[in-house]
Amino acid sequence: CMLLAALHCSAVFFTNVAISKVNLSLVHTIKAAEPLYAAALSFLVLGKAPPLAAVGACALIAFGVAQASLAEVSFNAVGFSAAMASNLAFCLKNVLSKRSFEGEALDERNFISLLTIGSFALGLPIALAREWPALCASVRMLPAPELMPFFLRAAVAGVLFHVYQIASILILSRASPVTHSVVNTMKRPVLILVAVLFFQTPVGIQNAFGVLCALSGAYLYGRVRS
């Protein structure tokens, strides 16, 4: 369980690094490549080979991510690598979690509890070492009326993320890792659209074409696997 907790903690860490380095829309375009990782890891760990059509869909995803990344003005090698590492960590965690569900008498609620506690224990020292001084400095700079909204937004973000993780594990316990990744990818269009509109991210033709290819590949992969 500690290995899964370490993978979960790493995945969240790399996601936050990616978000801090590049536009949110690009992060979610890169993370649309999750089915590609899930297919490869399912074959290597579970021995389940994807059909040829699924491999073609994965190639379309990879092509779309490459196009979107090359056209992105905020492209950053560290952010791109962090997003890819996040994909790998999340998918490996899901594949190994699925094997845990099949091989051990561990229900979803206990699994979520152990995963969350383990991730918190591993991540807290790193967070305190790296973020605590910056957090204290930011709080001191904020005007008094903005302190409560600041902490409220942080608390709500934490609660929403935890609810998302619970839903993710519940889906994983009832579906294959690849199906889970495809379902997870279906949220990307909404996230990309919201990120573009909210942050007013400029989108060029090549960038939009890459996003479309990546999301189309994820959709086709889901159709093939279903």
C-alpha cells in the first residue's frame, strides 16, 4: 500500500509542478495521453494486449499532444516532463490498484483511507519543507480582508480534490484501468475549454488542431475498448 501511496503522492506533486510551469489547457491536453500509458502498463503488468485499433488511437493521441505542445507559447520542458510523469504515476497506480482489488480482500473504502493517509504522511514533510516559507510570506502580504477567502478557497479545493479521488477509486474498482483512463480523459474537453475561457489563453490553429487530435484519439480509444 505504501508503494501505491508514493505513486499517488508523486502524481499529485508532478501535476502541480506542471500547472505551475505551463498553461492549464496544455497540462490537460498532455494528460489526455493517459490511455496510452494505461494500455502500455496494462500489457506489461497485467498481460492484457490492446487491439490494433486501440494502438492506432493511442498514436493519434500522441500526435495531438505533440502538435499542441509544439504550438504552445507557454511550453516549458519542465512542465511538459512533469505532466508526462504525472500520467505515468497515475496510470501505474491505477494498474497496481486494480491488481490489489483482484488479489486482496480490500474494499474500496478501506483502500481509499489507506491511500489517502499514506499519501498525506509522505507528502506533508515535502510540502512543509518546500512551501511553508512561501505560504507564510504570502499570508503576511495579503490584506486582512482577503485572508479568509484565501484559506476558504484552499480548503474547498482540497475537499473537491478528495471527492474526485474517491469517485476515481470507486470507478477503478468496477472497471479496467484502461476504461478508467478513458473515462478520466472525457473530462478533458470541459477542463480545457474552461481553462481557455477563464484564463483567456490564446489558442492558435495548430494548438487547437493538436487538442482536437488528442481528444479524438481518447474518444476513439474508448469506443474500441468498449
